[in-house]
Amino acid sequence: MGEKTKILFMLPTLGAGGAERMLITFMNNLDREKFNIAFLSLSDDGPIREWIADDIPFNCFGDRRISNSVFELKAFIKEHKPDVLFTTMVHANALALLMKFFFPKMRVIVREAALPSVLISRYGFKGRLCILPYKLLYWRANLVVSNCSQMIDDFKNSIKISTKNHRILFNPVDTSRIYDCIPASFENEPKRDKTVHFVAVGRLSFEKGYDRLIRELKNFKSDYDWKLELIGEGDYRTELEKLIKEYGFEDKVILKGYESNPWKIAAKADCLLLPSRWEGMPNVVLEGFSCGLPAIAMREAGGIMDIKNYCNDEQLKIVDTIEDFVQEMAKVKPSPKNAKAKSILPDEFLLPHIMKEFEEILTG
């Protein structure tokens, strides 16, 4: 076998977000016979160090920001000489693409993790700064990877840049990892057969739309009792707590907090909810499918329409308004489980399928 391709994966922090999880999933599952892999974090802030495979060299600059990491990253690359630098999230992507000035032969592949127009319009001054790397640097990438067709359309129509060096790569789902984390058997709560169990998994933030869902639940009419568990943490917790109290949902809507393994809870549910105002590719729906969970989603939720192309109405309901969303919830019936449900994830999102594509990308 020839010499291995040296890949350096880079993250700005070790935060427990979807973009970080996807990069680590790609990295952990590369063929070690073909690739020499290393990982670099600019900051040690965040809980996901344990997600990284033990055989991958872990490097960290300590507590660096992207803005003051240019020369330290340059020195690191000069020493380690990677063939490919792979990053995700726009500010880290900008730093990686600056390295093309110093190392023109190194391939730089960047992955976009959020809709560009949303970043620019919704995240204040820092978000508006994103237009600079999009306009000035993204054309330098050997490849820009997006996880859904809506994202590439957004670059073309909203950001108005060329997408000749862009391509779609769906987020992979490691079904065996998720499945292994789910208990072999479930203990159901009292009256479970008369209670619809909804679940949502994600940060407690404005874009996830939990606030508008809670407000609309005042109009929710079901033939059954019901409960909704929100698994995740974030700076919107206080706002949601106020809404839950305002509408008297203390016994109905439960904020479970952060869970490193949310699926041990979510796999017991009847339906996954995605009321997001915007998304990239909603990983949570794909991971829910691997637990056998059908979903209800807003059409606004990014790559949800790409997912819809590969599944049926029983697996995924997509609606245009939050009122329609709650009406679809009313159609869900209790379905108690005693054990893990069979995966309903389409083959196109399975880890081996996506990893084959990813390895072809890395080798050019």
C-alpha cells in the first residue's frame, strides 16, 4: 500500500454542537490503513474531548481565539505537514483558508455547518462579518462541503458567490453507536399506554423554535394524555421556563437538560419534534430515525426537504405553520415500547455510505 494521506481536522473549541459532532464522526471513522489522522482544537473549552477516538493524536493551543491563531497554526502546519486540512464552521474555515497563502499545495476542505444567510442576518455584528470569508476566501477552498441542497442554493442566491467548488455531502449517522447506547429493554411509566410521549433534542435556543411550540400547545387537543421532553441546554432556558409556567405546562413540558446520550431517553418516545425556525441538515431527525422514531418538522428546518426525498409520510411529516405542526401532533397515538425499535433510517444516510464518499473527497 502507498503512503497514507495525512489529514488534520481542526475545530475552534470542543463545544457539544452538531457541527463538532459531525467533524468528529467523520474523523473517527476514517480508514486507518489509508489515512494518517491528527486533530487540533484552538481552545480546550467544551465537553467533547471524550468523543475523539483514543488512537487519534489530540493537539490543543490551550485557550486561543481564531483571531490570534494565524501564526501558531502556520507553525503547526509547517511542523506536521498535513496533505489536507479539514474544518467546519465559517470562522474556523476562514482561518484554514488563510493557510492557503502560506501552503498553496496543501488541500483545504471546509464544511459549512449553517445556512449562510441566517448567520449573517441573525447573529449581529459577528454574523455580518461572515460575509467577508464567504466573499473573499471561499473561492480559495479546494472544496466547500455543504450538508444539504438548501445551503448551496443559499450561497448562490443569497450570498451570490460561485458554487463551482461546492458539493453536497449528507451527514452520516453511526447507527451502531447510537443503538449500542440504548438500553436493551425499557421500563414504561404508569399509564404509558394512554400517554403520547413527544421528545425534542437540541440546544435551548431561539432558532430551535421551542418557544413558539410551547405557546401553540395551548391549542393542542389530543384524545390522550401527553408529555414533551426537551433534551438539551442553552441560554434560552429561562425564557422557556417562564413560558412553561405561564401556560401551566409544568407537568407536561419537561426540560431534561444536557445529556451526552440523549437517545437512551428519546428512543422510548412516540414522535420526535423539530419546530426549528432554521437549521442546516437536522442531524437529530436522522439520529431519531435510527432509533425508529418518526418525526414532525417545520419546512423551515434547513435540509429537512432533502431527507424527505428518501422517506414517506409515516416517517416524516413536514408542515408550513406552527398551527399545522400542533395539528399533526394530535394525530400521534401512544405506542409503548419494551425494547429498541427497528431503524427507519434511509440507506443514503448510513455511515458506511457517507464515509465512502468522504474518503473519495479527501483523496481528491
